[in-house]
Amino acid sequence: MKKILFLIVAKILLAQTLVIYSGVTMKYPVKEMAKIFEKKYPGLKVKTLFGNSGSLYDKMIKQKKCDIYFPGSDKLIKINPKLFSYIAKVGENELVVMIKKGNPKKIMSLNDLAKPYVSVIIGSNISSVGLKTKEVLLKKSQKFYNQIKQKAIVGYTSNEIVANVITDTDSGINWKALAYWKHYKPFVDIISIDKNLNPKCDLVMAVTSFASNKEMAKKFLEFAKSTKGQEIMRKWGF
């Protein structure tokens, strides 16, 4: 009897928790929306885990303790659509060249990153920013991709890339939204990449097929799509 009661209580408590795995680039809008959502639904706790989108994907698959997955690119959702029961586009992500404030190396375009005196950091191939970077560089040319790959150091999150640009390398290829973070904004500038090479990525939230609280997870996605949710996404550069 005690065991049955324990299981019932545990199930109730679990149902009051919403777990979100999110790419670190979307950290601030997710935290802001989570705070509002908790106030809207008293008793609900939104737990968030931020990190490399690819690593979070692997963790989600292995542990199956995630209600909402929110990667920096929808490519990671398209890998296996059966993992998700409901998806919603909630914004767009854009790749840029990120440079030190004031542009001391006079970098004017993506082409300049191949110059021997310009150091660069790019994302790893298990991160959403790294996957998008590879796509853009290859679209320019295989030769250009090889040039950048051979000289670049590798960061495992967008957060690591911008921090490295501030402290060490001359440039990085990164998500535009990081330049909106208040503790990075005074130290970096951004340069746009030709839209023919670099179409914007859809930012898609997805409710997992194994979510413990699918109804509430879907409500969170609807909130992210709402006028207020979109206002928050735009505020943070998405």
C-alpha cells in the first residue's frame, strides 16, 4: 500500500515539473519565458538545462527525461521526427562573423577569415552552430571550408566561441543572438554573411514523444508562439 501511495505522489510531483533542454544560445529568452509560465501556472516548476545542442540531443535520447527540446537549428529535430509529438517554430537564428569591438584587424567579410594573420574559432560538428558553419563554408567552396577548418580552433558551444573572440582569437563564426547578451555586447561587433550562403535557420521547439507532461509542454510552446513569447524572442535577437 505504501509503495502504491509513493508511486501516486511521485507521479503527481513529476506532472508538476516541465523539463526543457535548450541550446545555450537561447538561454535568456527561455529563462524569461519559464519565469512567466511558472507564474501563470502556480505549482508548476520549469527546470532548464542549457548546453551544446548535439550533446543535449544525445542526453535526451539516452535518459528520456526531457519534455521540450530546443536546439539552435531544426536540423537536429529533423534527424528523427518520430522522437517528437508536437513542434512549433518560435523564431529564427542567424549566423554572423563575430569580431572584437572596434574591429582591430579590419575584417570586412567572411572572405577575410582566410587571411593568414586573422585567427578564427568555429563550432564543433556536434553543435548546431558548428553544423550551420560547415554548411555555409561548404556552400562558398570546398577550398574555402578546408582553409578555415585547417586554421581554426574549435569551440563546443556558441558561448565558448564568443568568449574566445573577446579574450583570444580575432574572429569567430557564431549565432547573432550572442551579441545581444549584456555581458558580451560591449566587447564584440558582428559582420553579416551573404544571405545566399547563409539563409536564416528556423528555431523550433519540440515536445518529446516520451514527455511526462505533454499537455503542459504543448502549452509552453503555444506561449512561445504568442505575442508575448515572440516579443521576448525578438528582445534577445531571434
